[in-house]
Amino acid sequence: MLQELGTLLKDTSKNNVGLALRWEAGLCEMERLFALCDSLKHDENDDKILENLFTNNDEKDYVKFWTKSVNDIIQENAKDFVEVYEINSGIVSVRLRKGDGGYLSFKELKAVYQQMTLSPNPCYLGQPVDVAQTFGIVRIAFGTATLRLLIEDSLNGTDKVYQDDLRFVKKLADIVKEKFF
């Protein structure tokens, strides 16, 4: 399978290197998550964390916890520049405000996306999506890395995920404020 993938990636008429890289990154992160879960299986004190991963109890649902946290961060730190457009499971879609009261277009969002991802301290978000004639959105997504880090925060009594999301939202708001207000 991997040899076939390598052959396809060399064929520029068929390859999608970006897709392949996202899959590779996702698989690597899943391996890290599984290794963490395996290590918890051997520690009786941490069994509860593993149990909580696979329940439908809202109090223990990491995805709902995370989406609420991101929404709260936006409301408390960036509501003049960042607006939650939609929350779908583990994806928070946001539109970005302009100083004139409108929202950033797809083209303008591409410039924000580049600045977020190509800066010395990059913040990764979903590529811009054109959802209406007058505006687009960008997405903040929950993934296996977020889940793994939330588990580690639970184990260590830290809030690294919250701090990272706060840095992300503030950086997004700062770019919008600087370029479009």
C-alpha cells in the first residue's frame, strides 16, 4: 500500500501532497494518543480518565468541553473581531469582522490564514471556506492532538490546551484588528 502511495505521489497528475501530509500527521498523532491510552491501562489511578473518554455523559465529553471552552475564549477575548458562526461536533467555524461592520471575504481570509500558519509561531486552522457572497469562514478543529493534550492536562492538573487556544484566538483577533480595522 505505501509503495503504491509513493508511486502516486510522484505522479503530479494524480497526487495531492497536502492530503497525504494531513493523513500522515493524523496517523502519527493517533499513534501518540494510543500510546498514552495504553500507558493509562497499566495505572489503576488513571482508569477513570480512560473510562471518561468513551462515555456519552456531557460532563465527561471532551469534544463538548473543548468547543464550549473555545466559544468562551472568543466571547471573553475577541468578540469584536471573531464571531462564532457555527459549532458542529468538534469544529468551531468562525467569521471575522471588519471595522466597517462587515465580514472578511474568502480572499481576505486567505491572507489571514497565511499569516496565522506561516508566522514564526504558527497557529494552524482550517483553510478558508467561501460560504456566502459577502463572507467566508475559517475553522478551528478538535483532533487527536487536542484529545491527547486534554488527557495530559487532566493527568497533570495543567491547562495547556486552554492556554494554546487562548493564544490562537488572540493571534487571530490581533491580525484582524491590525489589517482590517
